[in-house]
Amino acid sequence: MENKKPYIIRIKRACAVVGFALLVLLIVSVTYNVLKWKDTNGVYLSSVEMLKNTDDDLIDVVFMGSSHAYHGLIPAYYWEDEGWSCFDMTISGQDKGSTYYHLKNLLKSQSPKVVCVDLYGMTFERHAVEGNVYRNYLSMPTSDLSVKLVKENMEKSEWKDFIVRFPIIHTRYKELEKYDFYSYEPNKYLRGERVGWEVSAVAEPECSDGPLCPSELPEDKVKWLDDMFELSKQEDFELIYVALPFDATAEDQGKIDAVAEYCSEKDIAFYDFNRLRKEAGFDYDRDFIDGGHLNGYGAKKVEKYLRERLAEYNLTDHRGDGRFYQWDLDLEYVNRHRYQNNMATVGDLSGLCSLIKGGEDYLTVISLEGDYEEQEMEFYEPLSILGMTYEEYEKGGKWIFEDDGLIRVYDNEMGKEPFYRELGDMNTLQISYSGDYVHPENVMINDTSFYFAGGYLSISIYDKNLGEIVTLRGF
């Protein structure tokens, strides 16, 4: 019996060591998931994460490129019009190397028929901001591809930080937000795009007129074009290059023209939208967010032009196939985003109230304070669209409009207990009264004010699907 004691002790020690190692591994894993770099394109969920949450062999068309691409190539449009399953494998500031290896990572799980690559990455050598370095080189899961991406495109002195990754995450303590701890579920169905509806007038790129003026491409750019061409042959997909419209310099245009010449030699489809701007019908006073990015209106014109060209590849209409439900949800999201933009920009109160009444899955907080009846603007008639009676209007106070119904929830009385409403697991609405219309604490979600201070009428619109205020207007 005595001879067995050392053996039992060794077994216990081994179990303790294994248990401790598993505990450390669990702690490190949880800590890493909180501290790791998270690409904020698509509201705290990167295109890489969206890809990871997509079943295998569903994507027929892949769009590659930078923010030019995720603003200008909107998968929801192609789904709505043709039922094509497109996906934006796009990253802010996506460079050539990142394009190549993120595409190879996508090809592990998907078998696209067409890969459409935007060429903005051909116009720069280094990233303009550090965040774009992180987005391109840290968002891919650790694998042989992520290691090759770093080794082939970064200085050797940076390899350790970007391959091991822990040295970088230890810089993030002061920038952590709630989405570092909480998975933001709705955006798992975005298809990599980011739709913007801001409108800015931009200048037309005159350097894109006239005959091609190709510059001489350096060896690394030619190698990249060759590698992409060979990959298309190996993986049996059609390769298309586009240059989405932007404020190109003559130097930029020379590089793009050189790719046009390369594509002509290789019989690769190529579309330069700066040169095609009149044919595509771009309005330079309306279709742009800024000189480098299309808004949703401009992206629709790109879709109309490309859709006619993509039709020759015999892509499948997947609408009605339950496996592609994420594309249905994506279209719903984009339509909601457009609807919210309309609520944020409609010029008159009657128009806003009509949009509120027609919306679904929104909760609207309406606050009347101060001498609102004495103002030149008449609030009652527009608010009556939502069902407000004149008697209620005269009393003032706070209302909640939800599911086509208006409920008065709070009187404007000093010292009265606040009204509370739980808005899901993460958010609590608090309505109170601390004095007339200059007190932002009158409408709060958690510890953040969503009250239009300085207005006699404040309207806060909360999207129940997204779990956030999407419109705040004051009159």
C-alpha cells in the first residue's frame, strides 16, 4: 500500500497542473476576446466576422477593396433586384496584399463565380492611419494565411506584434467600450457593406477624360496583378476590376490606366467609373459622401451599371431559398437605414410624424415643454397624426409612440419620480423633468442623454432591433 502513495501523489499533482493550465487557458481566452482589436466597420463587427457567420458555399459574387468598395458596392441592391448572393470582403484602406490574402481566406469556405476588385489599393503604398493597419492585418483569424500576409507585407520588426498579437492588445485598456464585452448580434447579417446617405457636392475628375495615359507599374504591383490572375484560374472564378469614382489625381489615373492596359492584354473585364461617370449617370452634387466615397444614391447607379454586365455570368436568383436568409435580413437593414436617414433629414414636422407613424419596430419619445403653445410653429396638427388629442397637447409632458399607439407617460412636474422602461437587456429608458427644455437629463438611456435641449418639442426615435437611438430632432 505504501508503494502506491507516491503514484497517487503524482496523479494528483498531474491533475492539478492540467486543471491549472486549463484555467489559465480559459482566462487568457476570455481576456483576449475582450481586448482584441475589433474592426469597427459595420458597427463593431468586421467583414471577416460576417464571413465567419456565413455558411459555406453561399456567396456567388465577392467584392474586394477599401472603404470605396464597401460604400459603393452594396450587396443588398443586387439581392433586391436579381437575388444574387454578393458579399463585401472589404476593409477600410484595404491594400494589395490584404486583398489577396483575405480573398484566399474567403476561398477556404466559399466558391464564388465572380470576384470584383476595386483598384484604390493600387494608388497608395502605406496606410494613412494606424487603425487601417490593424483592420487589415489583425482581423483575419490566426492561420498560415495571416502569417504570410504579415511576413510578405510588413517590416520584419513588426512581425512579432502582428503575428502574436498580444503586444498590441495591451494598448487597448483605455479605449474599451461595451461592445468589447457584448456581442452586437444584429450586424451578423450585414454582408460587409456600409451605406451612407450624407450628401456632399464634389468636383468631377477632369484628369479621367481623354485617352489612356498609363504609367509604368512597379514590379510589386505587376506581381500582384499576376497573382490575382493566377488565383482566378486556380479557383475557377471570373475576375473583374473596377475603379469606383473618386477624386483621382493625374498620378492615380495613370496607375488605373496601366491596369486597364494590363486587363486588355489578359482579357479581364475592367470598368473605370471615373471615365464612365457620364454613362453611369453620376450626379456630382448628390451621389457622394465626399471625394472618395459614394453614398447610397451613387452606389445604386453603380449597381445598375454592373448588374447589366454581371448578368452575362449566369448567376442564380436565390430569393425564396431559406439558406440565404441573411441576404433578406441585410436588405431589410439597408431599407431601415434609408428610412432612418429620411427621418433624420425630413424638413418639416408633419413629414417626420408621418414617417414615425409608418415605421415598424421603433419606440419614439415625444416631449413638449416650455411655452410651446406661444411659438409661431404650430405643433398640434402634425402631432395629431400620431393620435395626440388637443386636451393632451395643452397639458404638455412626455409621450411614447410605439406599435401605432400613443401613450402619455409623464407630466412635467418638478420632483416627480422618473418613469422607467427597460429596453432589452442592455438599455433602460428614464424620463423625468428637471425644468423646461434646457435640461438634457429629461430623456436618458442609461447614462446618456437623448433629449434635444433648447427645443420646445423634442423627438427621440429608438430602433428596437438595433438597440439604439437612431434619430433625435428638436423643434
